Amino acid sequence: MRALSADFERHGETVIEAVRTTSEPATYLRVVASPPRQEIKARIPEDKPTDEEVELLNEQHNRR
């Protein structure tokens, strides 16, 4: 995910413009018209989560 994020930060707007205007306008339209997906938030724990973190995650999950 970090590599994908870094790639988008570096090339995102340029690639979007190129796809939209020159190379594949149908692909651009398909992506733009598709429903948004849920934001994915991930973290890689270095060790076990604390009780507070587990409680917070449970609360976030139950709100969905």
C-alpha cells in the first residue's frame, strides 16, 4: 500500500490527465463513474494492540 500511495503521489495527476485526454478516455470514464469504495486504513502492529486500541477498533466496527 505504501508503494502504491507513493506512486500516486509522484505520478497521479499526470497519469490521470494522460488517461483522460490521450490514451484511454473510456477507462477514465469507467473509473470516475464507478461508485467510491470504502477507504482502507491499515496499520501493521509492531506488537499486540493495547486494550484501548482493541476497544476503539470494536467501536469503529460496530458503527458500520
